[in-house]
Amino acid sequence: MTFAHAWVLLLLAVPLLLGWAILTRGHGAVAPVDHNTPRVRRPRTLAAVLGVFESWPLLALAAVIIMLASPQVMKQPRRERQLTNIQICMDVSGSMAGRNYEIASKAIEDFTFARDGDAFGLTLFGVAQIRWLPLTKDLQAVRNALPFADPTFQPSHMGGTAIAAALRFCTQNMLAEAQEGDRIIILVSDGVSFDLQPGDEDDLGDELRAAGVTVYHIHVDESDIPDAVAEVARLSGGDAFRATDSQSLKTVFNHIDRMRPAKFASMGAVPMDHFAPFALVALVMLSLHVIGLMGVRYTPW
């Protein structure tokens, strides 16, 4: 144990001197009823008991002085959560309306609760892209934004599906916003992209790897996952999944959570204040002194 203000411990001389004065003081005054008695003798046992009870406040004072000196102990190495930046890239084309949107938005909402402490962003896309919400640690903002992503509320130019353009759009935003931590794009779509043909995936995969972005694709449809989209996800270091109901979507998000768990960095052992035992000692000492005042106290005669 160390002390942040060790010089304060010099004040411990005060309760020591006061304690010595109590233990070595003389007899009290002689009462008139003692007449010619030169001095009053107290039993040694009673004197010792009185001295002990009168010492409790001094011990409490000593404990307070020690706390003023800021006692500290070294605690276990502190671990700090490292940031993970997660961009939800959600298809809001007409085919996503209804059931697909409802189960996808509910799964995304649950995923934000599981990743509290990370930064989330939300991008909506069809033929064009809308950065609906930049990366933020306020995950309630993400949950509040999801109802506005309903495909039935989108303008007509969001009707198609341009996955390649959406991934490039998200990557540019991630590079601008994510200054630290991992970068993950979760692509939620139910269709084939007209701007991602076989042979285009290599170039897009290279762009994602160069930007340090990993893509996980969730295909919300009964049809097979488009090969080009699945290949882009794998080239980026991620994977592609098919989910057709709320349970399978939840399973996919749980799987992604296990594949990319929260990371913690050890920050080393740190000194922490250690007041509790001294505060407890002071409280006990004062309590015993109060109890002593109820039946064991010094009188001058």
C-alpha cells in the first residue's frame, strides 16, 4: 500500500500525544465529602477501562488522518473495450417491404443491444444510397431510426438494388468516420444486384480489404444467395448467410457476434483508492465510544 500524500501521516503524532496525555494524567479533584482525604484512588482496572474507552475517538482520528493521506493499492490490470465500427447497409427496395423488413429491423435492433459499447451507423440503399445515420455510440438513435427505414416510405428512385454502389458508399463513409477500431459492414438484402456481375467481385473485394472493411451479408429471402455477393463477402474476410425468418436471423446475428466478439485491451495495473478499511475502523471506534458514554465515563471525582 502507498500514500498519495504521505506527508499527512506526520499528523498521526497528534492522536499519539493526546493518548499519552490521557493515560498519564493525574487524579481528579477531591470532592468535599472526602474531608481530609489527600487524594482519591481509583481502582487500576477502572482506570484502564476508562482509558481504553477514551482512546476510541483518538483511534478514529488516526483513521481519518490515514484517509486524508490517500491510501492506494494496485488493482488488477484494467481492461478497456476497443471500439468496433458496424455499418448496417439495409436494402429498402420494394421487395423488402412487409415481412422481410419487419424481421430484419427486429434482428438489427436486438443486435444493437448485444453490441452495446460499439459504434453503429445506418445506410439505406436501393438504386441510390442514403447515409441515414453516421457512426454513433448512441445505439438508441439507431433503434429509433429503424422505423423510418420501412421500404414503403421510400421514394421511387430507391426501388432497385445496387449492392456494389452501396458497399462502396459505406466504405467511403467508414474511412471518413471510423478513426479507430475494426470496420464491419452488415449487408441486409433480398435480391440480386444489377451492378455486381460475375467477375466484378474481385475488384470490389480488393477495395474492401484495402480499406480494412469486412462484409457480412444476410440474404433475407428463400432464394439462393447471389454468388457474386457471397464472393465479395468472403474476399473481404467475412461471410454470407441466408435467413428467412426471425429465428434464423437471430442465429445469424449471434454467429456474427461470436465471429467478431468485442475486444478488450489491457491497460496495466492502476493504483486505486483504499479508503474502506480505514473508514470502517473509524466508524467502529466512534460507535464503541458512544456505547462507553452510556455507562463508562470519566468524572473528576
